[in-house]
Amino acid sequence: MRGLTAVSAARTRVRLNIAGVVQGVGFRPAVARIAAAGGLSGFVYNDAGSVHCELEGHSEAVDAAVRAIRSGPTPTARVDALTVATLTARGDHGFRIVASTSDGSARTLVPPDIAMCGDCRTEMRDPADRRYGHPFITCTNCGPRYTVITDLPYDRPATTMAVFPMCAACAAEYDNPLDRRFHAQTIACPDCGPTLTWNGPGAGDPLDAAAAAIERGLIVAIKGIGGYHLACRADDPFVVAELRSRKSRPAKPFAVMAADLAAAGALASVSQTAAAALGSAAAPIVVMPAVAGGVLDAVAPGLTDIGVMLAYSPIHHLLFDRLGPVPLVMTSANRGGSPIVFRDNDLDWIDGLADAVLTHDRAIHVPCEDSVISVDGGGSGVGAELPIRRSRGYAPLPVSVDAAIGDTVILATGGDLKTTFCLFGSDGHAHMSSHLGDMADPRTQDCFEAAARHLQFMTGQRSALIAHDLHPRYATTRWAERQDSPTVRVQHHHAHAVSLLAEHRRLGTPIIAVAYDGTGYGTDGTIWGGELLAVTDPAQFTRVGHLAPFALPGGDGAVRQPARIALDLMHRAGVHWDADLPPVVEVGDSGRHVLAQQIPRGAGCVTTSSMGRLFDAVSSLLGVCQQVTYEGQAAVELEHLARAGHIRGDVDFDIRDGVLDPAPVIAGLVDGVRSGVAAVDLAAAFHDAVVRATVRLTADCARTVGVQTVGLTGGVFTNHLLLHGIRAGLTSLGFDVLTHRILPCNDGGLALGQAVIAALNNQPSTEGSGLCASESPAR
């Protein structure tokens, strides 16, 4: 007894239970190194839900180790919860990583894929290193995670690397607590890892053959971490034009991959924030101002920005080692609207797009597209990242909401474009999927179902309720209605507003939400998109302001040919359709005759209050864009034109009873066109008018409702001129302005709001559908 008492008095032992992003990020090896540095004994292991460890030693050393673990011992770890229990000291020696267990129903957070680290790059380029030139080099600090994990706890048998037994050298590193690859589950080397295969012209080393093909101007499909890319030289106008032709993608910008930060600087103006994002573990595409002459205009036609990412996988780096600093177009291997190809068996989806294929035999378990961000360079959010597409490097990390809402697990389907679903559990974690694509494509629906099953399995949470958009013809709505679970419907712009509140963890904050986008089904059966919503209770909303309704002659046809919308707005403004005005020229004599009969009667017209469609119409009116070939093209090109403009003369909205009437704006712009005012200046004047009118109406609505917080949400707020202008105007009036920082403002962030609203209104009808939003009065 005296011996045991002496041991207990001299030593302290604690047990830690750690939850968060703690598997697949080198957490256990890092804990082992912390213990070794402090001379501590004990052990650490995973189960499906957490990391558990026991530490024993002098109390000061134990306390220091607990602090180090709590702060997150690796760059990509995230500790959400850590509990400490004091135990009786055992007097044992040494620290061990012990076998994982599968006990318990709780699941840990699945880590995202991580860009290649600097240490691995150094080794891969060292001729004396045994992994010299190895295209699958990884360690505990980098490499695929989400896309290769098949089960939890995260161990090699639960990954697609299970089919590659470790060689003796790799096994020694895996078992060595002092090695960077200690318990690195994707560890491999040329003797035991995956291998590359080349299917194309040339022979020999697959990377040499791929680089030679790209140099010759061929288009190569390259299997990466989350799927296949189509790659070609970004400085070759012929191959870029050929890629556009094959993909039927005449104008949508391509992303460009650069070898390193210096190469990126030759293509774009890289700010400090952009540089940090480019070099981060997530390694997203960053949209930045293009450098004149840095890249072909054909890469991003009509735009002044360019989307750039750095090489983030060993295959990318090895290709650039052969090609030099030449920039590469690196775009998802798919056809418009279809999901990215990620399985070798599905390469026929892109038949005719690529001249050759560089592939490998490490399976991708779930696909994951590249993420896209821009940088907010103005107002109170200087230097902040603005998500545009949240996918590789971020998904499926959850968004933590204020608190758990009820005990029902909810699957929210998001929208039909930029589809991203949300699995919202009773623990307050909202797990967001990666970007999936256009749900109108049956293959995307198949990927949606597979990804939803996988995420529910990985989180151990099975949905009991499905939330979906109010639009009856959305593919996500029809998918939800085919499931066995009860469903609830959520109004589109209400979901945008609550998504913004949820990501800021301010569900209890009353706001006026300015929700500007292209399409959202309204509670009155029309298409909304220029909305001011009072959200004093996140479960409900009141429509307190909106853009005056106008028509989309021919419905979706008007979205593709915005001249039709421009003519409707001109008709409403009492403006004659002069034959030399750009939209009149675009529709031609026959179209003009048809529209002259159609518009006054409203025949075949869809009513909308969409701010996005107003931007499209103005883009046509000013002769900027007449044929829309990708979502948002007309509005995006109008913004880029306006950035260089000077406001000459005012154009103003009429504001009355909460309604923004664009008729005087349209009339003023037509006067400008007729007077020969440059389109660049009229574009700037239009943006200025939208900013001033929005600030004025929002401030009036906020004061009437009695709130001090405003939220800016919806896809139109990817427009930096509007975002900065409206935020600055409202901030100057003393309002607290919320903008998106974690999720995209577009439909890629919609599902979070749907899930939260459904949780707050968890009263599905017995027939499987119910309006999960109270809206009154409707204007």
C-alpha cells in the first residue's frame, strides 16, 4: 500500500475524450509526440466517434500536454469537445498507440481532403529519397481523406488503400512514433502503392507521356483526388477553343492551375489573403483580378477576373516539373450540368472530350469537385474569403449551429443548381455535402443518393425528415417526394436568410434579409428573386419589400435570351422599341412582332420579381450579353464592365410601399443609349442605382420593423460592386450587416437554411408535405 500511495502522490493520470475533426489528420501520432516530449506514459486510440487517451506523469507535464491537445495538435485538426477525468496513477512506462475499436454508436467528423504538404514535396523531388518521383506520396499532414474513407474509425482497412499492403519499409515508418508517417493511413511508396496508367499516344513513363501530350496541344483527362479533370495548355488558343467546342461551353470561364505562387502571380493580382487561400490545406480555386496578358482572353471571355488554383496533388506537381511554369486549364471532366467523372467505369460519360487518359488504381469512394472562393476586398470585411463553391478541402466538415434543435435528423436537399445537401443532426452539427452539380441530370441524382447514403453512414445519423424547396417542379422536390420519409417544403429566400443566420450562429437575431438571386418559387406561385424579408423568428418570415414584378416572355427561353425581358421592361416603362436598340436588334423583326402580341396580353409569360433577371435585361439593353450559355453570364459580364465605368447622370428606382420599380431606371438607361453614353458608364450607373435604392428601402424596412441587423444573401451577392456598395451604405447608417463567410451566398448554401427551418417547424403533414414557413402578408 505504501508503494502505491507513493506512486499516486508523485504522478497524475488523466483520461481525455476528444471529439471533432480528430481522425485522418495525424491526431494520434501528434498526441504520442506530445506525450513523449513531456515524458508521459499512457496510450491513445480511436473509436468511431472520438479519440481517447490516457496520460500519466508529473502534473505540470500532464497539464501542458492537455493544453497542447486542446488547441489542436495538427494544422488540420479541429477539437470541438474535450473532457478530462482524473484517474488513479498506474506507474506504467511508455506511450502507445493502441488498436482502434468500433464500440459505441457515435461517429467522429470525417476530415476533408488535404493538399500536398511541403515536406512531401521536398521528399518527392529528392533523388536520394526512396519516394523520389512517387505520384502518391502522402503523410499524416496531407493527402486524400474524405474521398477514400469507406468507414470509421479511420484506419487503413477502412479506406480505398486497403487493397495495397504496406511493404516492410512503409510498415516500419507507420509503426515509428518519431516518423511523420506514424499511423498515416494513406502511406505508400513505389514498391507498394498505387500505380499510374497512360491510355494515349506515346509510351514509357505515364507522366512523361501525359506531359508530352499536353505540350503538343492535346486534351488529357487526369484522375485526381476527387475525380477526373480535363487538362490542356491555357496559353494555346487552338486547344482552348477545341475544349470549348467539345464541352459545348462557349463562354463559361475555365479555372487555371499554376505550378506555384510565383506562377500564379503572372496570371492574376494575388493579394495577401488570396495567397494564403491558394497555399492553404484546402487549396481552392481563387477568383482574382487577371493580369493583362497573363492568360488568354478565351479562358474567361468577357471577364476581368480569373480563377486560379495551385497544384495540390503529387500528380499535379510532377506534371509541372516536366512542363515548367506553363499554366494549365484544369476543368472538371464532365459535360454541362452532369456530375464529375470519378470512376474508371464511367469514363464513357466524357467520350469525345479527351484525347488521352492519365489514370491510376486508387479508387475514389465519393467524388469531390474543386472549391471556389473569391476575396472580399472592401468594407468591413477586408481580406475575408467569400465562398462560391464549398467542396474539396472543406466538405464534409459541418457548420455548427447555435444549438441542437429537436431530436430529428433532417436531410435538406438544397436547390436544383449548385446542388449541395445538408444532413442536420440532433447534435447541432449541419454536415454539408460537396458540390454535386445540376439535379436535372439523372446521373447527378444517382450521385446525390449515393453521397447522402454515405454521409448518413459515416455520421451514424439516419434522416427521419426531408426538407426541400417550395418549387413543385424542382428535381430535388420530386426526389424528396419519392422517398419514404415525410417531407416539408421551405420557401427559397427564407432558406437563404436562415442559412446566413445559422452560419453566423445568430438564429435569435431579428434581421431584414435582402435576398437577391435569379429564381426562387414564391408563396404566391410567382418567381421571386428581389426580396426583402423580415425574419424576427427564424421559423417564419414576412415579405416587407420586393422588386416590382415583370415578365419572362417564354419562361426559360427568356433566361437564355434576356432581350425578351428587356423588351418587357421597356414596355412597362413606356419606352418605344426603337429598331436600333440592342435588344430589339437581337430579337429581330419576327421576334419583335411576336413579342408585341405576347407581352401586352401576358400570354406565355412567367411573372417574376427577380433581381438576377433584371440584371440580365440591363445587360441585353446595353448590348453586353444577348445569349446566355451559363448561369449568371449576362449579369457577371455586366458587373465586370461596370467596374471600369464612371457614373454620369443619375438613374433611379421609384420606391413606393416597399416596392422597387425599375421603370425609371430602364427609361434612363435607354436615354443614355440613345445619347451615345458609353455602355461601361451606363453599367456603372445601373449598379449605383441598385445600391442606393436597396440601401434606402432596406433602412426604411428595418426601422419600421425595429431591427438593427441586415443580412445580404442570394447569388446576386457574388457581385462585388453590389456587396461592397450596399454593405457600406447600410453600415454608414448604423446597421450591423451580415454576409456569408462559411457557405456560399448562392444556392450552394441553401440546404443549411432548409434544414434549420424544418427543424424549427418539425410538423410535417400526414400526407408527406407541408409549408415549412409562415409568410404574411404577401405583397
